[in-house]
Amino acid sequence: MTMASFEALHDYIKSKNNYTKFVNSSEVPQVCKSEPCMLGVDEAGRGPVLGPMVYGIAYCPISQKEVLRTLGCADSKALTEEKRDEILLKMLSEEEALNNVGWIAEVISPNYISNSMYRRAKHSLNEVSMNSAISLIKKAIEFGANITEVYVDTVGPPEKYQAKLSEIFPDIKITVAKKADSIYPIVSAASIVAKVTRDHALKVWEFHEGLEMNHKEFGSGYPGDPLTKKFIRDQIDRVFGYPLLVRFSWSTAELMLQEKAAKCTFEEIDDSTTKKPAGTKSISTFFSPKNEKKRKRHKFFEERYLTINNVFE
């Protein structure tokens, strides 16, 4: 998607559902389709209890490394928020960047993260992260970028991650390293894409629960932030728990829910010992007239991925 300003970025983010995940991307520069390209991968917002985690990739021709230095892509953690904004704005608007650097960001909602970690076939945060990184690399290739080298920042042991990526992308040179964003400018560019996208996703966050609250009121989202602590302590409903901004699977939120929310007990049903005879109808069929028009599910259930199967299986 082409966007030359943060206003356009804000409009795009607000047009998406903040209870699931979505992707935003640049056009693929023509030169990236013909020349061999390097691609960097990094994330932002892995640790916060509030807000999305964002995975970002950036790619450019191997011959155009100087473009990244001109943009100011260095260790993103050493850059101020203002400087990161300035660099991404250049990537969105300046001709040299538009002609040489492509990027994609995936915004993964707090709700998606927590549901992945809590569902029966559990997906850890590491699995959610790796799946996002893999899908973004695949997207860049599908869009036509000629990717020959990939550099990935990781917080865990790099060897297993690198082996898995090398298995999936056997024709691409894969490098996985800790603190890669301070070593490889292309990873720094990806980190800037991820961090700035997350910052602005928080700035335009819309509460479906009816809360009227500015992003400055709930802080950075990290558990140690006093404003975030206050939000976690105050914005809790005894029955429905937290707004969708909160990763309710985080221990910070879990402990507060245990302390303040109503107690709820779920009965465990062992399906392995109860086999239904052939032809047995589901109990729900007796309450569903044949010609009844199917009703649209309430948004509360849709946003939380709640279905009849989730409840009764």
C-alpha cells in the first residue's frame, strides 16, 4: 500500500480490526525484482502487556547498502522515537528510498496472541513470532522481490531458528543473530518499520468497549510502566475481564484477574471415553428449526474467536 504520511498510516491502521492481525506493505521497487536483494527481519513489542506485537521486514538490493546508511538505519534501540519516525517517513516519501527499499509489517493483536497461547492446541509466543517471520519472507518473495540473503534478529538461541529457516528457504543464505539490528543495517530498517508501526498502532487504538482514553493515559504497555500498571489495576471488569488492548495471557494481567475478577470454573470433558453411536444427532439440532434464518454472531464472540465448538468440544 502506498502511503506518504503518518496520517495515511493512521487511517490504514484504523480501517483494520484490532482484535486480529493484519499486514501493511510498500510497493516492491522495480530494482528489487531484478537485482539480488538482502532482507532483514525484526519485531517490536514482544514483552509489553498492552498492545500488539509487530513483525517487520525490509529489503533492498545488495548493491544499494549505502541507501540504508543515508536513511540513518543503525541500531534502532539507540534511536529516539522522533528519529525512528523521521527515518520511516523518509522510507514512505523520499524517491531514493521508494526506488530501492521495500517493507512489510504484520500487526499481531493482543487478542490474537493470548488466544494462541490459551487454545487447546497451544501456540507459544515463539511459535507466533516464527510463523510471522516466515510468512513475511514468503510474502516478499510472492510479491516478486528477488531475495537471496536473509538476516534475522532473535532473542533466543539462533542455531535452531537458522536451521529451520534454511530448511524452508534452501536457496537463500540465512543468518540469524542476537542483536542483529545493531550489526546489519537491513535488520535495523526492519526494526524501525516494526517499532514505528507499533507506536502508531497504539496512538490510534480504538476501544470497542467504549473507553474514552488517549494513548498517553495507558503508557508504553510495558509491565514496569506506572501508567500501564494503573491501567491494569483500574480497567478490569469482574465478568468480562480486560479490554482487547490487554494481553490477558500475561502473568501481570492473569494475577490481577485472579484477584479482582469473578471466579469461573470450566468442567473438563473427556471425549475419549464417550463414543457416540452411528447416526446420533447433536443436541443442538433439536433446537434449530430447519428453515430458521441463520443469525449473525454478536461481535463480542467474533472478536474473541468464541464458537459453539469452542464451548462444547
